[in-house]
Amino acid sequence: WSLSNGFSHQIVQIYVDQGNYMWGETDMLEGANAVIDTDWAWEVAISVTGDPGTVKAVDSLTRDTSAKGIEVFGDVESKTITITVSKLVIGPDIPNYRFVIVVGSQDGFGPGKWRDVDAEAKTWRLGGGAAPSAATGTDFDPNVLDIVLEGDGQAAMLSAYDVEAQIPAVLTGIEIPEIEQQVYGAKVVSTTATTAILEWSTTREGSANVTCGNLTFPESSTELTHTLQITGLASATSYSCDIVIEGLDPVTLPFNTSIEADTIPPDLLNLAVEVIVGGSLRVTWYTSEQATESIEVYGQTFVGDNVALRKNHEMTVVPYPNLPALQTYTLTVTASDASGNTNSSSVDFFIEEEDAASPLPDEGSPPSEPNEESSDTASIADVFGNPVVQIGLLLVILLVVGALFRTRRHDWD
């Protein structure tokens, strides 16, 4: 069929178990006709075929679907399908994740792009499965043809379904074996007259020391991507800095510092705030050069990049205490470049009632209930404060006085 991703007959799905999260999902995507073991519940699912229009990632928490951050390529010569997924999609802690990886036959008109496996092979259908349930018409035999597993237990796993009892096959997968520590992707992000920003990645968590001549800078991030700003350098000087991790050969990064010192702060442009339902704030802005990220709102400070890494910035923050509705707030962004020059910009925004994280004050909770005496007193005061009632009372008093006067005059007679 010459599909543009370089292959036509396969559908590949990857179910990523990121850990024990309450929103983990066990139902597989449409058409697989199997479920994931509850101990392997997935948070992200990737589905690919040779058609770019069917490539997608699904988030189990939000149910959002997107094709961003996924690249797929099939090589006929090597008979391989390469799927490259961004950490922004699959998650940052890959060595600690588990994966259920399944393969089936792709059918552009099938449910979820899967080709059905029936009891008997027929046109556009595979055989070796089972007929749908007579009671419900539901397929309980999996359309999965292959699973990535350790050992040879996949046949038993895929056969462990019961159409009469309406029980689907339950699948598990693989864990990534422990990887030896490695350093890769080391680069110089930027330099100034007195500073440099270095970046590298490791296959495992671990601390490092960066040595530049007689200067040593420790780096102890628990992430797999490491960024470090080197300071105290001399201008117009060549340096050769070593990334030193115990048990590995040093990785060397050469660079030159600039001649002139930068004294101009970064421009901070297009600052905007979007209020997300629930009280979160999505803040976006642009800086004229790579800069750090810091947001202040309602007396709260949120820090993003603490080294100058990017020009286009986006942060989503969740203020706590929450921002009450129907008020105007001022949000300030502060940015510093690699030379330490700082600039800031502010923007006002308003929170509508429907976007607030919590109801307005005194809403959502029952009002205090005064005792009967205070309630009665308040009611009487309200009644006597009414001008119409006051006029009526005055007429009653005049009539009573008149009646008394006539009675007294009769007695005198």
C-alpha cells in the first residue's frame, strides 16, 4: 500500500506504566480486544501505523490525544520499525517505567485500525481466534498477534480468554533492564565574557563534577538531563571543561569566552496570562535572548528554568492559596540572562467566577444560623423600619387615643 511511514501491514502499540497512579488505565485502545493487567495499568499509550494520520499518543488522565512528539519510520531493508517518542509525551523517567508492547495487522477500515482475528480465516480477516459472544456480540479473542515479553509465555497469555464467561485476555509486558551509566549529548549551550552554560544527559541519575582549570562546579540533579552554569571565568579566554562522573572517562567540552561583557538586560515581550478552569494560570512570554524564568503572583513565587536556556517561555502554575474570583491580579515575570542582567514585566488579569478554584467567599457552605431570639429581633426591627408600617402604627395610635377621649367624655357626662 506504500504508506508514507515506510510500512503498511503492521499496527504497533506501546502502553507505558509510569508507576502506581490512580488514573492508570487497564482498557487497551479500541480494536486490540484485550486488557492490561491492573499491576501494569498505563498512563500513556502510543499507537502507530504506516499512515501518519493514525499516529497518536493518549493520556489516561485527561484522555487527550495528540500526534506531537512522535516520529515513525519503517526500513524495508533492515525489516525494522523505529518509533521515536519525546520525553514530553512518554515521560522523563524512562528507566523506571514498564512497557506493554503489542503488534497486530493494520486494517484502515478496522476498529482502531486493527484487523480482526476470527475463528476462521476469510477475506480481510485472520483466523485462529474465536467467534464473538453469542450473548452480547462482543469479541473477546485478542487481535494482538505478538507481544514483547521475556521468555516464551505470550501464546499462553494471548490464549487466556473465555468467550462464554466474557473474560478477555490480560496482558503484561517488560521492564527496562538496568542500564550502565553513560554520558551523551554533551554540549555548550551558550557563553558570555564570564560564564558558560553546559548541558548533558545521563542514562541514570547521578552526581557529577565539572572542572574548568582550577575551578570545580558540582552538579547533583536527580534528573537525567543536566544543565549547569559555570561562573567566574575570564573574558577572551579558551577553556576546556571536563564532566567527571565516577567510573566513567571524563567528557571534555572546549569553548571560548567573549571579549566584551554583556550589560544589557533581556527584553521581555508578549507577556500573557490564561486563566484555566480550576484556578491554574498558563503564562507565556518571549525574551530577546536566552533567560531564566520566575513568576510572582498573589505573594507567591514560581521558578522555572534557573539557568538561561530558552527564548520562548511557557509555564503553568497553580497558586495556593487559591486566587478568589471576581478580582484583578498583577502577575510579574522576572528574567535574567547568562550574564546576570535582569528585567521584569507585569500584566493584570481578572478571574471570572466560573474559572476560580473555589466558590466565592461564603458560597458553598451553609450560612450561620442565628438563634430564634436574634432572628425574631431582626425581623421586628426590619418591620418597624418600614415607613409604611410606621404610618400605619401612627394611625392606630391616633384612633386609640380618640376612642379613649370619647370614652372619658361619656363618663364625665
